[in-house]
Amino acid sequence: MKCSYTKPALLAMVFMVTMVATAFGQGTRVGFYSKSCRQAESIVKSTVESHFRTNPAIAPGLLRMHFHDCFVNGCDGSVLIDGPDTERRAPQNSLLRGFEVIDDAKRKLEAVCPGVVSCADVLSLAARDSVVLTKGINWKVPTGRKDGRVSLQSDASSLPSFRSSIDSQKQQFARFGLDTKDLVVLVGGHTVGTAACLVFSYRLNNFTNGGPDTTINSSFLPQLQALCPQNGNNFRRVDLDTGSANKFDTSFFTNLKNGRGVLESDQKLWTDPSTRTIIQQLLGEKGLKRLNFNKEFARSMVKMSNIGVKTGSNGEIRRVCSAIN
Ligand SMILES: *[C@@H]1O[C@H](CO)[C@@H](O)[C@H](O)[C@H]1NC(C)=O
Ligand SMILES: *[C@@H]1O[C@H](CO)[C@@H](O)[C@H](O)[C@H]1NC(C)=O
């Protein structure tokens, strides 16, 4: 069958489709740079790959950085801005890693298509590439975010904490239109993460009534105590998914089920019945509607990466990711 639309009719259709996509995707769309900077996505990918080869820790680092960017003033690259009193200087962001990867990708992009690709998009693409590199799912990242011009240390207080209750985690996600399933699935990104002793060692000794956190598996407790001894190195990094830290899989959830969560906020996902059911679904337990972790992760990441996207004159395309133009 031969289609016989006139050129103006076709253009009008393309325009309408774009408008609808814009309305739903808050200004982003897949392939935004396909004409303006054809190599944009491949440049980001090869840059992330080359850094990953020498330092695999950048994969969870970039994933976490994207999350920290989106939860504070939307996904606008505000976390990348450096300087006194910026988000990046907030205690919640003191352990972020991978800035050099974003800067490197941006430098390469500026050499090929100056002033075209936003830092917010570089970060969103790099987060996806990180998941792919750790053998997780590949998905199409909608792009077209502008970079924000504001970055305030005090705004970072809106980030969930490693001590947050499930109710407060739910509230913090709901503010951005993310539901309980998104919460569980996105925290599942910890399948490739690590945490410094300082964010969980309080659970190991004097937590409740002078003893350790009773939700920690009794055979796991001495392992954690050995990794993070009292008066030891608080910055030592411990895998959040013991036994499968370099692979993007559901073993993180199995660990939570077995009381082998490292962060208090992670382990609570199993303690709380509302989030436990979702974990059981992700683990494919009998009698429950099965959820595919990889598919759900891609879906929730797209949702998250559309939080507070800036378009038009609400933002800019930064020349250097660490500074406002
Ligand atoms: C445990 O913590 C409580 C409350 O912070 C404190 O009063 C107590 O002295 C601590 N016990 C030990 C053995 O450190
Ligand atoms: C403790 O961990 C082991 C190994 O993962 C597991 O077999 C066991 O069921 C866990 N115990 C509890 C109470 O979850």
C-alpha cells in the first residue's frame, strides 16, 4: 500500500505528534539530538565506557548522581555546578562520584557540536549507559532538557536519607509523581551500589537498647562488623548487594528478604508490608503478579528523568557542566 499524504499534511502530523509527546514527556523526547548532534548519544556512551573500564565505581556513581540531580530542582544538571553553597557541596552529595565522566563527555560534545547538548541530558544518558554496562536493561532516554541556572546547598535537604522511614520515603517520591512501585524499583538500583561505613555503622552496635539492629541477619551482622569496626575507617565502601555487587540484577531484593540489607532505609522496604509485596513480585514469588525488575526499572527511570524538566528560556545549554554560562 502506498501512502499519499501531502507534504504540509505530513508536517502537520509530525508537529501534532511532537506536541502530544511534549505534553506527556514534559518537553523531552527520544532522539532529540538526532539532527542537531547526531553523535551525541554515542559520544556519551563511549566516554562512560572508557571511564568504566578503569573505574567500575562510576556506574553506580552516575546512577546516584542522576537521582540526586532530579530530586533537587528537577533534572536540570544543577548538581553538577561547583562553587560555594551549591548542591554539590551539601553533605548529602559529599560522596557523589563521576563528575569527571560528565565533564569529559561534555568536552568531547562541545568539540563536535558546541552549545547543543545539555549537561542534564549528558547525565541522564550516562545513567542509562551505566546500567547497560553492569548488564542491566537498555532503554531509550528521552532528551531535550535544558540546564538550570540555580544550585543551592540548602535545596539538597529534600533528598531522602539512609534513615528515612518508608512513609517518608513514599512522601518524598510522591511529591514528584513517583508511586510506591517506583520507589522500590528505583532503590533497586542499589544492586550495583556501595555505601561508606559512616552511613550504616550505627546499626551494628548500639542501635536499639544497646544492641545491633535486630533486622540484620545474624550471620550477616559479624560480616558487616568486620568490614566496619568501631573506630575504623568510616569512608570504607561496602557493597549494598552482597555477593552480586557488579551485576544489575534482583539479588539486592533477595538480600533484603534475607535481612542482608546494608542501609536502614533499604532494609525497611522489606519490613514494611506495602513495599515488601512489591519486592515479592519482583522476585517472582508464587501467587503474586510477577514484575520484571529490568522493565520496571527502565519505566521508572524515564518517569524520574522527566521530573521538573526545564525547556525554552527556563534554562540554558551550559558550556561547561560545572558552571552556569
Ligand atoms: C547506647 O546509646 C545510648 C543512647 O544514645 C547511650 O545512652 C548509651 O550509653 C550507649 N551505650 C553504649 C554501650 O555505648
Ligand atoms: C540469613 O541469611 C541466610 C543466607 O542468605 C539465609 O539462608 C537465611 O534464611 C537468613 N535468615 C533470615 C532469618 O532471614
